[in-house]
Amino acid sequence: MAKARFTEDDDALLTELGIEVVSNKTEGRTPREERIIAGFEDIERFFEQHGCLPTHREDKDIFERLYAVRLDTIRASEECRTILADVDKHGLLGGQTRAAPLSDEELLVALGVMPSGNDITQLTHVKPRAEIRAAEEIAQRAPCRDFNAFKPLFLRVQEELKSGVRKILEFKNNAQIHQGGFFILGGQKIYVAAMGDEFITKYDRTDRRLRVIYDNGTESDILLRSLQRALHKDTAGRRISDPSLGPLFSDSREDGDIESGTIYVLRSLSDHPFVQEHREVIHKIGVTSGDITRRIAGAKLDPTFLMADVEVVATYQLSNISRIKLENLIHRFFEPAKLNIEIKDRFGNPIVPREWFLLPLFVIDEAVEKIKDGSIKNAQYDAHNSIISLK
């Protein structure tokens, strides 16, 4: 069997991979074979020291990432596998491989070095690690297992955009990312479902971990500052405005309007473990023009009421109101505190009830007062601190 011939480009690639040239040639082996073996021995030493294979992750040091690239190239080369078959004492040659060995340009890209034009020897920009990590965080998404709870939000936002209730705005320097906010990134609508506790980075800057839901059914737990950078960098990045509250107390009647009604607050008597643990702050808020007792009759058979009896903990009488606008206002205002819980109905079907919120009763009292005096339009609910604040 004839031996393959190798060009200077092949040797250059080995050099780029950090495989040192071995001057003392073992009898029967070519200099190239010795270099391949020496490079593989570096990977074996890494495996013996750390107990795992090197990875491409950006948070790893340059040598581990270099070994990972080198191992991919070796695995993809039939010639390399043949040379190393007798020295692979740990069985490292098995596993997934790339479709073909890395070219010089692919190697540079894999290591975060961006070539300029066609001349890979002229490096004009090396990406900072933080920038690469931010891009990777955006890309590292997982399937959102409870996406059915968020899908109605995306559908409603789309309808509100069509009707003019919401608007698409530029994401400028003073734009804020808050829990319950909607944005457009990479052509997708995204929703900030949760914000973790604030912490100080190693650069003495504040940051938070976010749970971000994408309209394609995926999610990620990226950092607040990473999302800000991504939105600024994306020329099509946008924020979706909060819905316009509109006139709540109106002279004109609409379908569903009532002249007087009752805002009611219910507490569940469910034996669901989560409800039991947080019963004092789990409330259902609704508006009715009829009798509340009749409204909640048969609650234990209704998934709307968590398939359990409820108790009325507060009521508020309002006159001359638009019922539709009032309910929409309340539910939008407390969106950051919406309870995401799945229960089974009488037939065993999974249901995600609406209109339940993780809210202290005193916050609901305050919100109703702001509805009455009209100041609710200048306020927002901070679910992290359980307070109502000015926008």
C-alpha cells in the first residue's frame, strides 16, 4: 500500500495545532508520523491528568481548546488513526468526528481568531472572550418544557401589535430589560419570564441571570448584560412596548361593559403541594357583574379554580367601568407575577389555569387604589421585590 504524500500546507496545519516537531526520529517513522504521535501524547496526558477529554467550551483555557480541535482533526483523519492505533492506550480515537479535517481558516475561527479577507496571516481582530461567551450564551438554548404556558402570551402580543395596543420600538441605550418584557432578537420574539437575584461580577458591575423564552419553543438562562449586548449588536433588535392602558372609565359602552361590578380576590384551598406552601400569596383576581357566591359554586370541579374550593379574601366595588378594559389592565399589570402551574382536570388532561398570581394581598389593595385614581398608568409591578413603583 502506497504511502500518502503530504504538502507543506499539511505541515503548517500541524504547526498551527501546536504539535511540536520532534528532532530525534524513531527508526521506521517519518518526521510527520512522530509529530502526529507527539501531538496525540499531549492529549493523552491531558486525559490522564483531568480524567476527561478536552472540550471546545469558551470558558476553558486555550490549551484545552487547542487539544479539543487537535483531537477532532486526528479522529477525522484515517491516516492519523492508522498511525496511532497501536499507541491509543485509553481508546481516545473513538467518538464523534468532524466530517473533514479542519482547514487553517476553520482552525482560526474555532479558536476565536477572525481572519481578514483571504490572507489568514493578517489578523485584524481577535474577539474578546466576553464577546464570544455572550454570543454562545444566546445560542445555547434548550427546549422550553412548559412552553404551553407562554404560547398564549406570544399570541396575545401579536394581536396587540396588530391592533396598535403595543408598538415595536428601537432598543436604545436607555432601554430597560425587565421581567415580563418582550423583545425581538434575531428575528424572534423573546419574553423575559424571570430575573434572578442581582450579583456583582468580577469587574464590579451588577448583573442578573434571566430566564428568556423564545417564540419557537426554546429558552435560555442568559445574563442580563449579555442580552443587552445582543440586542444592541443586532441591527434589527427591538423592544416591544408595554400595552397602552387606554381609558378605563369611559363614557361610551363596549360589548361586555358593565355599569357597576366587583373585583374579587380568591384564595385556593387546593392540596397541591406548591399551593399549600404558598397559599397566603397565591390569589385569583377577576371581575364580575353577578353574585360572587354563584360564580365560585362548583369550583372543585372547575380547572379555572385549580379543581378545588376557594375562599373570597377581598372584594372591591367599582362603578361606571369597562369590564373588558379593567380585566385586561389587571392581568397585564400583574403579568410578572403570573402563576405557572399545571393541574389535571376531571379527565386527566393537563391544564394551565389563568388569572392566578403570586401576590401579597396588600399589593392588590394598592393596585386597586391606583386604578381608582388613574395613577396605575404611571406604575409598574416589581415582582422581585413585591412592590409597585413608578415607571
